[in-house]
Amino acid sequence: MSDVATLDSKNTNAIPHDRIDKSHKRVLIIEDLGEMRLMLKSYMTSLGFNNIDVEPSGQSAIKRILEKHYDVVLSDYNLGGSIDGQQILETSRKNHSQDHSTIFIMITADTAYESVVNVLEYQPDSYLVKPFPPAAFFRRFERVQKQKEVFEGINAARKNKDFDGMELQAKAIMQQSPNLASQCLKIIGESLYAKGRYKDAKSHYMLIVQKNKKLAWAHYGIALCELKIGAITAAITKLEQTIDLSRHFLSAYDLLTDAHEELGNLNDAQLVMSKVLEVSPRSTDRAVRLAQISMQLNDWGTAEQAYSRVIRLTRDTSYEKVEHYYEYLKCLTNLMSSGADNSKYADKFKRALIRLRSFGKTNPSALSNSFRIEIQQYLTRDHTGEAIKSWKQWNRLIKSGQASALSNAQKHTLKKRLGLL
């Protein structure tokens, strides 16, 4: 990146010097621009890091991040693909693939990130807005490193599930460093909750809210406790407050959906999932959940749109699944059976079916399911002749072992529907 200053001898005084051996520590750089990747790697090398992995895309980075632990992750925010830096951060934290000791720094050219970072549920340890000079990078990195050292004992206690130790250390740090009070209060609440002391944890979070009503994470903590003690309606209210304070608090939407489903409020659950996808449009898990809820409501239009999003986001990635195509085809079939625009949905059906059979060609069960749903949609449209052709092709694949076999009862039922008996 031409407008970002490169590292030279004039800036070496900005490099923090310490005696910690960093040669064994793992670093992951996620950046789609080659020049920026080289620059970040040179910065980390100058700091004494030698074990450095580099990834140009979010998809490949997530695979790496779930496979091994990294001590430092430097990620660009906008990676130009279907997965951005925020999703990588969220995935690593939710799956605990990177623990609290990992330094995660977001690098972005998007100035809008500055206005939302403080209310994000999963916050990076720090962030830098491009362009930035080397000195700014080194200052920021050193500051984060020092803060991680302060919480090192707590991270060790967390790994050992020593929740009493976490709580005691957090209180001690808060006494010594009042500027770290927010992090420490979060840790105390986390430890009380982890010990199953839900009423105490709720009281802790409520005291925090009394002092600062705008802390979304404290409202969320209360909701977690309410759910554990069976106060679902009260939890829903708190989760709605959490979202009002921070529309980027993604777990609040997930938990709110859980609560509505628990009460049987599927329409409300569907609405919540629709709203979270406006905030996190690339979340395949949430799109799948919206589709599943919509199918329970027989809202095939919303389900079709949700699965269409899933297929678009996962195509040619490790997250592409035959199940998504099968469910999508089911949605299209139901839309056609309800009298929707048959020609439009028939065309979508054909394209998805071709992709499913190409993608799942080595999966006998997937092939059989594809023929089953194809025959169903032909019969829905009164195209019996096409349905019979499909059955004959399917039967040949069953005999060759490429498609999974039907039971005698299933075969009898199918032939009866096709008028072949």
C-alpha cells in the first residue's frame, strides 16, 4: 500500500525492546493486499517473531485459526470476500480456538469501524486505521502486549477453571489499575456465572447497570442469569435492551431467538433472526436458522431467500453442504405447490439441482435425495412424464451403486405415485 509508510532505519526507535523470547510464538497475518502482507510481516519480524503464517482470504484464515493456536493475529477488516475480519474474530472467540491470551489487532481502511468498535460484542484488543506510520503500529502493539501481561494470571486461571482465582485477581487488578475496571468487572461476572452462582452474578451485573445504564454487556449478563433461573420473559426484556444499546451485540439476537422459541413464539424468533442478518449479513449459521424457523412456519418464501443466501455464501468453500441444497429445493417445491411463479422457481430449482449433483456426486445418499425431491416437484407441477424419466435415471444409478437404495416399501409407494403399478 503506497500511502502507508514502510519500515526503515529512522523508525527503529519506535520498536519496543524487551527480553521475552518471541521466536516460538505463532503469528497469523490476514490481509488480501500483497504489499500490506509484506509490510506487516516485516514489522513482526523486526519485533522478534519468526513463526509467521500469512493468509490472503478470510476463508483460508478461519481454517487455520480453528486448527491451531496463535499468539498474535493481525487481520484486515475488509478482506474482499464473503468473510471479513470481524467474522474471523467472532469465530475464533466463540469457538475458543484462540483464548484470551491471543493478541488480536484489526487493521482497516474503513473509518466507520471507529464509530462501532466500542459497542461490538467481540472487540479486538486494538485496531489501526490505514494509513498509519510504523511508529503507531509499534506503540499500539506494545500497549496491547502490556495489557495482556496484566491479565496473564487471570487467563491461566480461566484455562484451569479456577474461577475463584479469576475473581480474586480481577478485584486486585481493579484496585491497582482503575482504568481497567470495566474488563475486571466483566471477569468477575464471568466467574460468578461459571460457578453457577446465577443470582449473585445477576446482582453483580445489576449493580453495574445502576452505575452505567449504557453497558450492553452488563444487560446481556443479566439476561444470561435470568434464563438460568427460569425467568424467560424478564430475559427477553433484557436482551431487547442489550440490542437497543448495541445493534452489533450478535449473541443477544441468538439468545433472544432461543428465548422466543422456548416460549413457542416462532414469529418473534423469525423476526429477530431477520434483524440480526441485517447487521451480520454474511452469517451462514444465522441464515440457516432463519430458514429452519421459517420452514416451521410454512413461510417458504423467507426460507427460500435464507437458503439462497447460505448457498451463495458457502459455494466453493468448506462450509458448502449438500443438506443446504436439499432444504433449498424443498422450499422451492413448496413454493411451486402453493401456486407461486412456477417458471421462476423451476429455473432456480434446475440450477440448484445441477449444482447439488455436481457437488454431491460421490455421496450416494445426496444423489438419492436429489432425485426424490426432483420427482416430488415434477408431480407438484403435474409433469408426470418428466417424473418417470427422473425415476428411471435414479433407478439406474441405484443399480450401479452410485445412489443409495430404497426399501421395498419406499419403491412401491414411489411407483404407485408415478402410476407405474
